[in-house]
Amino acid sequence: MSLPKVTMIATAEREDCGIETYTSSLQSSMDVDIERFGVPLRSRNPLDYIRRGIAIFRDDSDTIHLQHEYGIYGPKSVWSWPFLLAIWAKRKIDDVTVITTFHSAWSDDTVDPPLENLKRIYVTANNRLLAAITDEGLFLSEETLEEFRKTADVNARVIPHGVQTDVRHTDEAEAKRHFGVDPDETLVVGPGYVRPQKGFEDVVEMARESNKYTFMIGGGAQDDSHRSYADGIRRRIPDGMQMTGVLDEDDFHRLFSAMDVAVLPYNVVTQSGIINWCVAYDVPVVTSDLDRFKQLESEYGFPLTYPKGDIQAGLTTVGEALERDFTDEIERYRSEHSMSRVAEVHKDLYS
């Protein structure tokens, strides 16, 4: 069966963005002719998105696949409106099929003071517009789908995130030295962008309570909206601990070669992107006891979870992760969550 012409909307190639990395990895795993349609990342100029909306309206594809993340479209996703309305008009007039992969979901739980009621109205309206343009929604975790459905309903399925294939191993000792860490030290890392949902306070407190390991936060604030949180974390880190700031592509890969164990003390999980990077590099993972992580632990024996906020339990779990051999668990997870399997789901959907 021949596949329709597909246009994939995501951030442009080589942007410093997880959506770009995911999209490129997915495309490279599919033997399907897909046209990549790049949108600006966090531009403050609405004309950038209006122009791209006009261009997508003129596109002649049978299927549009939107890789959606709110933060792409400027402050508070405000410039997503002209772009999404262009897709809505395209869908109505040209009868194209629109698939949306939701990499996160805003809901009532997302808003905080001030003007909470106004923010709730905005979040609900934004999500309902996303639902209105979407024929099929793809979510990367049950939690993300549940959050989205608090404000808008959509025809949807949950799919695996997929283990990345772009692996660039560096010698562990060399990688540690690159980050200023003695190769003989055990390196415990909280990797990823630093924002409140990640709960990196636990990593800081573990560093304060333990002298057995070297701790690091491998990331920084992705944009201004999380700058104050990241600055607060940086002020709290003890002597001997570093916070790298946002890493370039090469250092991002080096980090996974350097670390002995990853700690993900998340308050909220919307996808398993960092876990999949850890799997790609065979890194043991310790996480907070969110339902998604506990489900993975029950099914695969990996990652190991601890009660969020219980620092001593977290350190004990880190010790367990360092002592155990996760080869079989990681390999089974990798096999069942391979990007090639995710690619087959997409090809079936496009058909």
C-alpha cells in the first residue's frame, strides 16, 4: 500500500531542542518520504509563526504530523494561535489528516498565581484548539493524556517514546575529565533541562547528605520562564557540586558516557525521553515514585524508584542501582521500546 505524502512539523533541524532530536531520530528510522517543515523555536516575533502558518496552508500534503510542545511558540505559547488556526483552516478546506504528537500537556494543574482563573481559561482554549485540529493524537505517557483530557477531549493513543539511535560513546574516564570529575569518582547526575517539574531539589539534598559520590546537575534553564528556578537551584548546591548549564550536543552525549547513575526526582512525568537516553547509553536510573516510573519498575525491573522527597531512601536506592547489573532489564526495555517499533506504529497510522 502506498503511503500518503506526509509533512512533519517540528523545530528546525539542528535546533538545540529535544523535539528536534526526537523528530530526527524518528525520521531516520522510517523508510518513508516525509517532508520536514521547521518552525522557529521560542521566537518573540509573531510574524515568524504567521509566515509559517501561511506556508503550511499552501502545502499539498495528504497528512500533516505536528510534533507539539507549548514552549516552541513563544512566551506562554501565545504565537501558536495563528499557526494552529492555519492548520485548522487547512484541515477544513483541503480535508487533510492531522496527527499531533503531544510531548507535554497543560491543564488546570499547570496554572499558578496570579490571575489563575484567566490562565485556566487560556489553557483550556489552547487545548481545545489543539483538539479541534487533531484527527489522531499520540501521547508518550498515560499521565500526559490524562492531563490533556482534563481540559479537552481528543481521539488518542499512547505510544512508546522510543530509544534514541544517535549514540556517540566517549571513554568514561575521558568524559569525566571533560567535566572536571576525577575518573575514580562515582558520578551521580540529574540530567536534563532545569525546571520545577523536574524536582532537582532532591539531587541537591542528596549531595548535601552524602560524601560517597560526586553529584552533578547536567543541564540548565531552557528559556527565561524557568530562569529563576534554575538560579535558585544553583544557589543551593553545596561546595564540590556543579550545575553545567544547558549543554551543547556533543557535551550532552559526553554526559551519558560520564555518569555512573542518573537520578530523575521528577514531580511530573510527561514522557520518558531522558530514560530512553539512559537506556541508549546503558546507564542505571533512579527515579521518584510517580505512577509511570513505578509501572516501568514493575514491568522491567528498571528504573529503581524511591519515595519523592525521602533523601535517605533516595541515596539508598542510588547505592542499589550502582551495585546491580541491569544488562538484561535494559536490553529488554530497549528491544520493546526501539525507535524502529515506534516507526512501524507511525507507518501504520499514515496508511
